[in-house]
Amino acid sequence: MTLPEAASAGTTRPPDALKVLHIAQMLPGGIISYIEELLPTQMAQFGAENIMALVATKDAELLSTMAPGTVHTFPKSGRSLRELYRFARRALAVVRAERPDIVHLHSTFAGLLRPVLMLLSGKSRPAIVYCAHGWAFNMRTECWRRYIYAMVERVLAHFCDHIICISAFEYRSALARGISPSHMTMIENAITSQPQSPGKAPFRASAGINLLFIGRFDKQKGFDIAEAAMAQLNDVPVTLHAVGGFVVNGTDIVQRQCKTLPNIVHYGWHDRRVVYDFIEQADALVIPSRWEGFGIAAIEAMRQGKPVIAADVDALPEIVIDGVTGIIVPPEDPDALAHAIRGLDRATLARLGRAARTHFLECFTSERLNREILDTYRMLRKG
């Protein structure tokens, strides 16, 4: 395959520079955390003007560190067939105009663009890298849906140049579903060893133990499980601080749809820098997910020396070592989660937190992530 050597006519770039276009149908959550880990290194390596993104208009402000003119947008991040068609048309237009060397597709819906981008030919076609950030066929849903998702992914795997799996669990799952290992690698998620300077969080600490939940209030993230557990703990001095909210087709649902419990405080969505301050002030992070391709919030907490109470699902036990860096509880079991929380004390949390920080530094810093991503890009260019 021949890759483009210039962004446009009359424009030259150093021979080792690559032009990279990141495409995401929806940024909030783990996707923006992941992309923010890649951007500084890629802009420093290839030039800020050569690192671009295509995201929904409402998400563009999340990429404020990118160079002017490098963030392209499409109107809505909905998932209807009409909106996906418009998304695909916009992606084709941006790729034709910018002529990137690499298109890096993030998450399942952006991954649907793979056969569309393959329609480009010759020097117009970039190398296509796809990362599901959690395979759809691992969702806890009906078996027939999971079968269809796996079948679609097997077919679409032929329409890209490389697939990145974010955890060992994700890689094993892909192999089990019949996706060939020939163009697939496991590049485990990671983050920088120190967070950006945190913003000030409106954290309302209680006198007891303060737990933190970060993310969407949906089936996957299991916020309803956390609610059910906290409903059993009115006699215990513990508070759950919830940062996030419901999301349907990219639109926040009002907070009044949550249960009203005296030991849960809701804050809505906040900028990542503010989230770091929430983590700093909390005693531990709670991740009661039903499925989780990786769990980037877990390593964000461990980076700041906070232990994690996580469900025993998918990749989470790869990150959280039970009794060492946190506590692993049975999935979809509010009683077990409530029992684990009831047994917490500050001395134990402090000990687990120190071990969590050490484990993070040994395994989950972003230098390795960025090196392996850049190696993948360069391999595709040479190929």
C-alpha cells in the first residue's frame, strides 16, 4: 500500500512525519481520556498541525489543546441510520481534503466507517487503525445480539490495516470470536504518571468514608448496582459521590431520574481536570460495571494513590489486585458490594492506596502506550 506523502499540493513535511486523523463518534468517557494521552506525544513527534480529529460539534471543546484548524466536526453524535450516514459522508470529505497518512478510529460506531474508507483508492487511502475500546460482543445483552456483533466485527476486520485491543481480556475475546491475530495487537491502556493540574471540585466531603463513582449512569457502568448497595448502608458513615450522568444519544438526562438517597451526592459531568480533584479528595473509587473492556478510571484512581472497589468482570481483575490494590466483588451483586463497603476503614484504604500507586507506576504509565502506538503507525507506513 502506498500512503500519501503530503497533506496537500504544495505542502511538504519531514520524511519521518505522519499526518494522523483521530475519529470518534462520541468523546465523553474513556475515549477522551485515551485520546488525551496520545495527543501531546503525537503533536510533539509529528507537529501539532499534523494531528487532527473529527468529532461531534458538542465535543469539540474537549480538544482545546489541539492546534487551530485541526479539529473537524459533524453536527450530531446520534446513532440513527441517518446520522451514521451523515457521519460517514463527513468523514470521507475530511479524509479527502486532509489526506492523512493514518486514520485512527475510536469505538464501535466509528469502526463502522472502515468499509467506507476502503472505497478510497491509491494515494487517497490512508492506513486504517481501529480500536473498539471494548468489544460490543462482550456486552451483557441477549446472546443473539452478541452473535450478530461478533459476526459484524469478523467481517469488518478485513476492512482495516490494524486492530488495537486495549487489554488482554479484549484480545482473548477477539480471538475466541474468530478475529484473526494477523493484524491485531494488544496495547494495554495507560495514562501519564502525573495528572494535569487539577481544577477545583465542588466536593462535599462527609465525616466518614467518601467513595467516588465516575462515569455514565447506564447499564454497562452499573450505577444502579451502586445505588442498590448504598440503599443498604444508611447506618454506616459512608458517602458515595457520583460524577457523571445519564446519556442517551449524546444528550444528558436530568438528574432527577436518579434515586434520591441521603448517602449519595450528585455532581453531574465535569472537566477531566476537575475529576482529578474529585479523585484526590475521595478515599476510594467504586467501579460496579457489568462489562468493561479496560476501566481507565481505575488506573486514574491508582495513579493518585486511591484503591479501587471493582466488579469481577472482564479486564478489571487485570488492573485491580484483590486485597492488594483494591477489592474485587462479584458482579451485579449489590449485597456483596454493600458488604465490602461496610468492612472498609481508613487504615486499610490507605494501605491499599499506597500499593495501588506502586502498581500503577510499574504497569500503567503512558510512555509505553505512546511508544507502541507510534511503532504501529510507522509499521503501517513502511508497509
